Amino acid sequence: MMSNISLTDCMIQGLLEHHYVNEVVNQIIHAEYCSHYLIVYPDLTTLREMYSQYIQRQIKYNNEIILINPFYETTDSVRQILSKSGVNISEYEKEKELVIIDSLKEYFGSQPDILFKRNLVNYAKQMGKNGLSIIGDIGGAYTHKSKHTSLLFMNYHFQQNLMLI
């Protein structure tokens, strides 16, 4: 009897987490450009589901370029997760619609990350894209300030007066 309750509880928890992921992704997709979101996620599985849904929708339906900077997983594992969820990794990376760079390299590498992002914005404008979305997992970079794992989604809109700070 006890195992049935646990199984039911796990199923309900799974449904709630799936609903949570859909709700978060829908809210971010419908947000205005230049919005910033700080999302605390409960585990790596939830994070993977969020970025998989978000990336697939933004590239296919919103004509955006996506930059993702994972921290708690490798760039290769992100590629595997996206591939399993139906994202055509080789095509999107070849066309530079999807850029995957380790967060430590992005935030603490030799080239300031803002220059890279400006170049990516300019490339997106040249390619006629609607925007650039940046998914930066900053959980490990800021552990001294917080015990929570955070995911920062940054969206930049391509307006004439676009300014990156």
C-alpha cells in the first residue's frame, strides 16, 4: 500500500514539474525582448527540459539565434540532450543558429563575452533573424553569493537603438 502512494506521489510530482517547465517556457517566449529572467530550477532534468523546449521553439518558430552557456553539464551533453529532443544540432550549429559554449569559457575566457555577444547580434541582424536569446547557466559562477542554482535567460531585441550593456 505504501509503495502505491509513493508511486502516485512521484507521478503527481512529475506532472507538476512538467507543468512548471511548460509554464516557464511559455512565459519567457511571450516576454518582451530585452527581458531578463533568473530561474531557480530544482534539478538538471528540469533544466534540460526547459532549455530543450525553449531552443526548439525559438529557432523554429521565432527565427532567433540561441547562445547557450552550460555549467553543470558539458557542451557535448547539451548537444546530446537537444538531439534526443528532435533539434537538428549539426544544421543549426553549421548555420550559427545555435551556439553552445561552456559558461566558464564564456564568462572567464580570454575574449570579453560582451564583444562576442555584440558580434553575434550583428550576425543575427545580417541574417534577418528576429532576435538573440542567451541561456546562461550562472549557478556555479556565483556560488559564493547564493546556494541556489540559477539559470539566466537574456533576450535581446533587434531594434534600431539596440544597446548591449
